[in-house]
Amino acid sequence: MTSPPSQEIVLDEQEISRALERMAHGIVARCAGEPLAIVGLLSQGDIIARRLVDKVKELGVEAQYGAIDISLYRDDIFKLEARPSLRSSNLPFSTDDMRVVLVDDVLYTGRTIRAALNALFDYGRPARIELACLIDRGGREVPIQPDYTGHVLDHAGAKVVVSMKEADGVDRVVISGK
């Protein structure tokens, strides 16, 4: 009989809230009055992006919210066992000449963000693109680094699961299989 993999809560609800607050302050400090859009990757990055938009607005800076599905832009789409389900992007504005902050829950290899960049350019030509992620777990395969990070993990081989209230009923980040 094998025992279940060990699990560790890395961030709880309060720690996630504090991390998002720090990230929002960083975004506001760098936006310098430019038109700002915060665009999350479906599905978890969009929830984090929505929260960041709210926090940025609380700090007195207007930001537009958007969400994009990058499923068809993935470089491994034909290698996956199960085809990804397509979801509707929600980017009801042009990104032309905007500062765009792309948001994902976990940054690992960088391939998801590479796909997101390709998808984003279908909506216009941003003046600047930055990256925000709740968890940076290292392990890049492409040269992509976040501008805003909630928490850095160094757990090679561990599985990182981000749960958000809006989708999962609870805010927490768990690692398992260390």
C-alpha cells in the first residue's frame, strides 16, 4: 500500500491577498499614467487579473480587464492526450498603445506565456507588455521572467495547485509530491 503524496499549503487566503496587494502596488508604481490593461490567462490567471484590477483601482489607477484563452496557441496542442477545451476570450478593447500586464497563476517553463504573447498580438500592438504571476516556480525553458511576482517557490518536481474562491471555493496554493 502506498501512502498519498505529501501536501503543503504554501499560501493561505491572507497570504494570497497580501501578495496581490504587493503586486498591485508594483503595477501602479510603474504605470506612470499610461493606458493600462490587466489581462488574465484562462483559467485562474483571469481570476487573479480581476482581483488585481480591483486593487489597482483602489489605489487610484484606472485599468481595463480582459481574459484570453491561449489553447490554440500552445506549442504542444497536438501532443496532449486530451485536447484542451476552448473557452471564450474576453478582450473587448484594442491593446494598441496600451501597457498590458499579462497575468498567470503559476510561471514554470514559460511556454504558456510565450503562447499568450502570440495570442495577445491578435488584439493589437501594445506599447509595453509586462508579466505578473502569483507563483514563480523556476524551471524556465524559454527566456521569460515575471515583472511582478507574488511568491517564489523552489520545489523541483513538486506539483503546484492554485485554488481561488471564485472557481474552487477557497484561496490557497498547495504543493504536493515533493
